[in-house]
Amino acid sequence: MSKNPLTVILDNNKFNGTNYIDLLRNLRIVLDYENQGYIMDKSLPQTLLDGSSSEERETFESWHADHRKVRSIILASMSNDVQKQYDRLEDVASILQRMKEVYAIPDRHTRYVTTKEFFRAKMTEGSSVQEHGVKMLSLVEKLEDLKSWA
């Protein structure tokens, strides 16, 4: 991986089992910066046909190199305890699928809790309008994220 200033996001927000949605969002940010976000969306090609052109061979090798990097980034973004559960899985899709099965909170419940928090949010007297605005914007963004991950 090149010197990516965004990897600080993953270092400061290690996945600990309770921040699954945040992990996905942060991974997407970092991997999109590296032009490797496609690894999270598509299956890894397993074989290369014998009569493949040099361009196809180069694409295949590049895909596998990016896959190894993304797998390493995902594992590095986890706390040590969580990392031990996934370090034997070789495929990024397998890691993400298993994490989704274990850690993803049903979207319906998460949306309900976030919506409830949004509608109950009140600015306390004497507090900063800016802080309240930032809190409200973060709740709106969280709801948008939940909509996009559904």
C-alpha cells in the first residue's frame, strides 16, 4: 500500500466487534483512496484461461495483488482479539460475509434507534449551536449510511 494518510482512520478506529457499520464506512474510504474498493464488491477470479492475453494476465495478477493488500488492510483494522478469528480466511469476501453474519445488527433495529435519537435530540440551553448542528448532521449521515448498506 502506498503512503495513505487515511489509514490513520483505521488505526484510530480499530474494529472491536461493536462498530461494524463504522468499519465498513472507514474501509470504503481508505480503499477508494487506493482505488481498491472494487475488491469489496466483486468476487476474486480464481483461474486464468490458457489463451489469455498479456493484458488479461496483467489484470488478473493486479487483482490478486490488490486482494492481498485489501485482506491485510482489513485484518490490520481489527483489534487483536477479533483479528485472530479471521486471519485463517484467505478470501476478502469470506471475511466480510462472516463478519456480516456475526456483527451486523439488523438494519431495521439500527435505523429505529438512530431515528429515535434524531427525533429526540434537543439542544440544551447554553450549549453551542455548532455542536448541536454537527450532532444532527452526523445522525442524518448515519441514517443515510444505513440506507445505503441495506
